[in-house]
Amino acid sequence: AAAPRMVKQPVRHYRNIVKLFTDRGLLQDVFPKDKVPQLIKLLENKSVGIYAGFDPTADSLHIGNLLVLMGLIHAQRSGIKPIAVIGGATGRIGDPSGKSKERPMMQQQILDQNIAGITGDIERLFTNHEKYLWNRDKPLEPVKVINNEDFYLDSNIIDFVSRVGRHFRLGPMLGRTSVKSRLESDEGISFTEFTYQIFQSYDWLRLLQSHDCYLQLGGSDQMGNILAGQDLISRSVDKLVFGLTMPLVLAESGEKFGKSAGTPVWMNQNKTSAYTVYQYMLNQKDRDMPRMLKMFTFLPLPEIEALLRKHEAKPENRYAQEKLAEQVTLLLHGDQGLSLAQQSTRILWHNDITALSQISVEDSRAVLDQAQYVQKLYSSGITMFDFAMSIGCFRSERDALRIIAAGGFYINQVKTTNPEEVIVHGIHVLQNNLTLVRVGKKNYFIVEWFTS
């Protein structure tokens, strides 16, 4: 007899994601609010999708995008099908939400590179979550990454306007906050940007028809676009869909979360190292820990409460920040990235010479991606002064003598003030034939030694 055909069982572990998001501080608003009981019933009885959109304005997402991705993963953990839409089409138009002026037009080659980069970020994040942070037997719905340009390849402008445009009314469109603020500004708003809400709405309609996508997730600045999508779906197919918005996370300085000194902390390790991500999370303030641990980790709430009690007893040990940094780095960069980030932290902040002596040349360059790398032939009797000058630490001999004497020269994180001290194997040259040199606070050199 033929073997019985295996039928994949649907994922059925729904939870009330409105309550889940509320408990973890992930929910700004849900609408239509009076229909939430119908949303909960829908999730209990039907396998549905949830989507969030990402415009390809750069070749990587940054930490500021992480909250929405956390929301998608929480929904995935609850049995909902996660969909990430990359705006290959809408990225050419530009979303006016939160923008004071129109973005310049992007060349197709750059747009394609950005789409590929962001796709890689999203797929890596979901893969790392399932590999390192999901320890249940229940399967997860795989994430779908969709380029919305596919929705428009079979349509021309006359067809699109006649089919879709008839469902939009100018009054509500002009009343959207993103449009009103631009209309009242000196910059104004172009017709191109004005149509953005039409295209985002149509994306949702297509996703509803092809993937049962009844939910859209976005930042608080996306409310207008989400409402426009609800209106289109209600008018065109008479179905009830739901929008969830997430709060804007601000740093103490008032700038958006995800930037370090004004520079984005990217998700792509080729743009921002795992060590930098780890340090960024490690440097968050004590008072932000309850909120950050709920938002940016998947730790159960009782475990977070226990961790916070431990942290409050000895805040100088930074238990909460270490756990936050560990969880976020693991999600973004996997276990190897986390291990390297923790190793880097021990070397650079705790002066752990053992850790420094055990890393490979390749890892040492990853630890200090801003360091200059130098290969040098070892000769016995070389002094600190001659060594420093030979690898280009100082502009002049006078600078070298002055800075070394003043205590601004470090070998393997140990201050060295005698320019005539001789370089010695086992002390200055570690067992892996590396020497870490620091001049001042931030200028690093990695020296790999060779013997003739």
C-alpha cells in the first residue's frame, strides 16, 4: 500500500496580540478600536496575515526599524503569518509622513541594491530568532518578503486610476496629518508624494486578496496611510481590516532611538559591527530598562521583572543592560556576532588580556573595525619609541616622547610611559603574535608580528 501523504497542519497557537502588545508597551493604537472583539475572534478562527512596509531608502535597515520587526515576530510567535513589504514601487514615490521636504529621485541600480540589502536584513533577523530565541516545538509561519513593485507590473496608469482611484475621496486625503503639514509649509507637497497613500492602500488590498492579510502594523506616523487602506478595502471589497500602530521610541537626547551621536546604528554588520550594536544597547539608561526589555526582547514578563529586581539591587553591575545587549545582538547577528561583541567588550572595557591573546587575527580586526592593521617583522631589542614611530602612531618624534611620557600610550591596554622600554615576547607580543596599541582614547593599531 502507498505510504500515507503527509499533510502540513496549520499553525494554531493564537493569542490575543492586542493584549500582548499592550502588556509589552508595543501598542500605540488599534483601529477600529470598537471592533477589537471582532479582531480577537478573527484570530481565533482564521489563519491571517499581518504586514509592515519598509521603503528602500538605504541598503540596510537600522535599529530604529527594529520595533516594527519585533511586532511582526511577536505576531509570528502567536500564529499569524508575517509579511514584510519592501517598497520597490513606493520607494520611488517617497512617503511624506514625518518629512519636511520631498526625497530626491533614486536611481534604479541604487534602489535594487537597497532592496537586496533590506531583504537580507529581514530574512537574517527572522532566521536568527527561530534559531536562537524560539525554543518551542510548535512551527512558525515563515516570513514572506514581498517587493510591492510586483503589484504594479501588470497595470497601466489608466487602468489603475479607473479601478483604484475611484474609491478615494479628496477630503479625507487632504485631511491626513502628513499631507496637511506639508500643504501648510513653504515646501508644499508634490502630486507624487500626495499619491503615496493610494499606493500603500492598494498594497494592503492586494495582500488581503492573496495572503488573507487582515492586519497592518506600522509606526505611529503611519496612521493616516493605514486609515486610507482601511477605507479602500471597505469600499472595494467590503471587508473589515485592522491597523496597529507602535509608539515612537526616543532617546534621552530627544533623537529617535537607533542613532548614536546622530549616526544610524545599522542592522547590516558590514555597516555597523556587532560590537557597536552591543555597546549601543549596553549604554542605555537605567530608567529605560523596564520599557526596553519589554520592547526589544522576547523574555517572558515575569523573567523581566525578576531581572529588574536584581538590577535595582546592584545597578552598577548593569545586569539589565547586559541582558538587553545580549538579546538584541543575538537577534541581529547570531551567536558568533554576540560572542565576538562580548569578547570585544572584555578586551576594550575590562582590559582582559587573556581574551585578547586568544583571538585570531581575523577576529581582532572585527573587534576593532576602526583600528589600523599593521604587519611587522620582529627584531629583538626594539624600544617602545622606535616601535611606535615605525607603525605610524605619531606625527613627530617630539609628539611621541611627549605623549608616551604623559601616559597616553598603551600596549595591550596597559599604560606604558618609558619610551626606552624594550618590546618583549609574552608581555608585549601575545601568544597569538598580536599587539594591541592605543594612543589616547580612540586611536587603535593592531600589530601582527612575523619572525624571519
